[in-house]
Amino acid sequence: MSTTPTAEPAARTYLVKTLGCQMNVHDSEHLSGLLEAAGYVRADPQAVA
């Protein structure tokens, strides 16, 4: 019985762009924490551009 290599699924990524006041920064950090807890990986902003 041979095993064929399976492609690893691509990582789920996210990018949060924060604009505005310090509360927006807080909200962005909170959202980032939730996404990372759900298995997402922060995307490189330079790679996304």
C-alpha cells in the first residue's frame, strides 16, 4: 500500500488595517486575538500589497 503525499492546506490569514483613534487600535488588537485563537495567521502587509 503506497501513500501519496497530500498537499497541506494553505494557512488562513488575516490583515487588520487600523485607522483613527486609540479605541480603534484597541478594537483591532482584540479582533486580532480572536482571529488568532480561531487559527488564523497574521498576513504580512508587504506581501498582501
